[in-house]
Amino acid sequence: MTKNKLFLFAVLVIFTSGSVCAAAKKAGPAAVLPGFTAEDMPYDAGEAVLLRWPVNPAAAAGTAYEIYVSSLEAGGWVKVTEFDAAAKTGADIGLPFWAWNGTKDEHAVKVELNNLFGNFPPGAVFTCKAAVLEKGALKAESLPATIAPQGNWFRLDRLNNLIALLGLITVFFWAVSHAKRKGLFIRRIAGLDAIDEAIGRATEMGKPIFYVPGIGSMSSISTIASAFILGEVSKKVAQYDSHIKVPHYDPVVMTVCKEVVKQSYLEAGRPDSYRDDINHFVSADQFSYAASVDGMISREKPAACFYMGHFMAESLLLAEVGATSGAIQIAGTDVEHQLPFFFTACDYTLIGEELYAAGAYLSKEPMLLSALKVQDLGKLVVMVSVFFGMILVSLGAKFGWDGLVRVVMDLFKGY
Amino acid sequence: MKLIKKQIPLAIVFITGVLTLVSYYVPHKMSVNYIETINKWENIVVAFAFLLGLVSLFFSHYNKISRKVDGWGYSIFVFIGFLAMVVPALVSQGKQMTDTGFTALGWSYKFIYTSLSGTMFAVLAFYIVSTAYRSFRIRSLQAFVLFIAAFILILGKVPLGQIIWDWVLGWTGRGVNDVIEWIMQVPAVAGKRGIMIGISIGAIVTSLKIIFGIEKQYMGKD
């Protein structure tokens, strides 16, 4: 009897342990992905984390990774991305060599948390994990890693930019202080020399001058430069007792230009000639503005038209009407794709940087003129850099010096 | 007076300029918030300034009508156009669409404003033709180069041009599209980049002049 009981017990134990082992084999825990870490993403506002783990060189074909992030202490996983085992290595993170040490031997994934969880409070903790899939089946999983992203105070990746800026500022102050002692030679700019001719022509013909400051806002550098030129042009207009009209697209620009023109008339000793409607608002809509100014040019047949500032499609609409009305036309813009239109329709065109230089050129103030030298020096530095950079990168590519190519490319890249 | 008209504005320009410049190198949330705040302020200032613009517009055209200057009749259309958009906007409470279709504002926007804007933009095509005619009058070496480049581009964009090219220059083994691609990718991009580099350096120097108060013509002279 006892033997029978023992036999039954032994059979039961064998069957039970067998089924338990089978169950354990069926739903057992996946292997652990080694070396998985979660770090704060460097040089950001504290809205991203960086996940890193070593590349597995023995990964079978069809192996993929899945990344999960959770804002909860347990569960709540949100799938971020899925990618092939050969993708997203440390070399793919777009940071320069002085700010990033990632290599092809590790995976590095940047996770933008604000895209997944919206705005979250500072100090919020997130949990991240990675899963390894082989032909769609879970093969391994990392241990969850927690991270509280922090905002950084310096973009180390922009160090090259900062050094270049500091160099430019140093040269700028040197040039400005140098200008106080010595005069500087500035090459002649035909378009600016023609301003006197244009205003003189308008005075002789008794016709108005149109000054169009474009459709840029006051935060646009070209509009600021245009305001400087307007100051010098309106001073000459006041001296010649001619007549200028400045139609505006932007009310803020109009307000600034009113002050500029008023000041110019005052400096020219003709405050009595100043009228408040010299600067007038037309429309804040591009084509309404173009249509209105075109109408004015067609009706009033000005002797001279100036187009200085930021222009888009209306550039040709304005310049062509001005050309057919027989006005002498001087244009200047920093929008490079509008320059061909001005070149073909206007008598003189200032290209980008000449527009910025125009205020200094016309005012002839030594400190402003000296700043033009900084522009020239900047261009020289760029030319030399492009020349040597081209040679070094070509040599690097030819002889397989990847390190040299990366150093040169990183140095001259914007981040 | 000099303090209010010169020194305080220059100090504001300097502080705002330096902070904005520094924010480019500081990724912290505080820096992001600062830029957002400045942008909001700018929008508010622009909104108020728009009222100034409107007053200037009405004042200018009212003067033209009252003084009966040449073309004063056109000025009436400024007021008509203004009313044609503002009255429907008020009636429609700013909505362009309802469940039943266009509101009065939506109708005015689609059938008056958009049509007129489209017409103005379409005029550009005719102006491009007349400008092209003017620029094709070869008066210098540069104009000749421009003409050749433009001619090849025009030729390549029409089937007949491609047939002519293949017939005349097919023996070279190069299609007109190869030449167009080279023109667009090499000389055009090289010229464009040169201009852009000059513009960028000029913009930086102009910004420095304004930030450090060397360029202050925009606020008048002492």
C-alpha cells in the first residue's frame, strides 16, 4: 500500500515538474540586453534623452531594436521607434568631434520626450528600455533605465561658431578703433554713386522720387539697412528741395522711417519742407502693396525709384513698371533669388552686402566705414578656409583619411 | 532729454541684442522662454502698429479726396475695399465658413481678395517676358553669358527644344538636360553661395554695429 502511494507520488511529481518546466520554457524571461544606459541628451533644453548600448557584431540578419519609454513608475510603455540592428550608431548623432565621443561600435538613440509626452515639469523621471527582436520574435530586453532630463547651459557643439564670432567681434573693435585714427579706402559702388544723379534728375524734371523699402519687417537686417539709406537719400532730397514718397508695407517700418526722414530734413536745414505724408502706409498684403505702388508709379511717372530692402515676388512687379515709366532705378536686396529681376529691370543693383554697406558708404562716417573692412576680412577668411578645406577634404577622401575629413567637415559645419 | 532719447534706447538695444545673441548658445529652457516672450512682444507691438498704419492710410487717402489731387477717384476705392471686407467680417463674426457654406466674409475673401491677389500674381508672367526681352538684348559679355544660359534652359524645358538639341548636338553624347543640370548645380549654386556668404557676413557686421551702438542712424543723430 505504502509502495503504491509512493509510486503514485513519484509519478505525480514527475508529471508536475515536467509541466512546470515546460511552462517555464514556453514563457520564460528573455535574455538581458547588456550595457543599455539612458543619459541626459547633451546641449538641449532638457527635453530629450540619449539611449546607448554596444553594437552586437554577431547579430543575425533580420535583427531589429524597439525602443520604449514610460513616464510612469511601472508599465505605461510607449513605443518610440523600431530600427534595424545596423542603424542608429553613435556616428549617426549629428554632433562634432569636440562635443561627442560616440562611435560606430555603439547604438545611440535620441528620444525627444516632448514629442511623446508634451510639456513636462522639470525633474520629471522617465524610464526607458530597448527590446531586441529577431525576425519579429522577442529575443532579449534591456533592464529599464531611469533618467530625469536636465536643461543644459551651453551648446558645446556650437563652439566653432562662438570662436568665429568672438574673432569677428575682436576684429570689429580693432577696425572701429583704427578708424578713429586713420581714414580707410573704400571701393566705389556705382549704384550708390548714382543716387546723387537720380535725385538731381528728379529735381530738374520736377517729378517725385519713390523710395520702396520692401516687405520686410523691422527685424529684417535688409529693412534696417534700407532705413539707413533712406536717411541719406531723404537728406539729399531735402537739400535739393525735391520731393520723395515712401509707401510702406509694414506699419512698424513706417513709424521708424518717419523718424528717420524727419531727422534728415532737420539735418539738411529744411524742417519746413517735411510733410507727415511722405511716409504712408499702403497695405500689409504683398500683392495689394505691389498693385498700389505700381498704380502710383504709373500715374505719377517718378524720375527715380529706389527699391531697397527685402523683396519677394513683387520685386519684378515694381521694377518692371518703374522701368516702363522711364524712371532711373536703383535697387538693393539681400534676397538672392530676386536679384536677377532687379538686375534686368533696374539701372543699378546693390547685391546683399552692398546694401548693408550703403548706409556707411553714404554717411562717410569713419566708424561705420571701418566696419566694412570687417566684412572684407570675413570674406577673406571664408575664401582661405574654402580653399584649404577643399584641398584637405579632397586629400582625405583620396587617401582614406576619414579622421581628417571628419575634423575639417565638423569645423566648418553649423550645428 | 539725451538720456531718454539716446542712452536708454541704446541700452535697451544692447541688452536685448546681447541676450538674444547669448540665447543662441544657451539651450536651456529659460533661454527658449526668453525668445518666445520676445516674439510675443513683437507680435503685440506689430498689432498696435497696424492701427497706426490704418490711420496713416485713411489720412493719406482722405487728403487726396478732399484736395481733389490727380487720381483722387482711386482713393475712394480704398474705403470701398475696406468696407467690403470689414462689414462682412463683422456680420459673419470673423467666420469664413458655416455648415451652410460660405459666410459673407468667406465669399468676399474667396471671390474678391483671392481673385485680385491671383490676378496680380499672374501679371508677373507678362512682366517676366518683357524683362527677359530686355535682358536678352546683348550689350555686354555678362549679358551674353546670361543669354546663353537662359537660352539653354528655355530650350531644355520644351520638347521641341530637346529634339533640336539632339538633332544638332546629339553627337556629343550629352543631352540638354545634362547641361541644364550642370548649369543649375555648378555655376548657379557657386554664384548663389558666394552672394549668400557675403550677405551673412554683412548681416553679422550690421548686427554688431547696431548692438554695440555704432550704427544709430535709425534713431537720429545727436
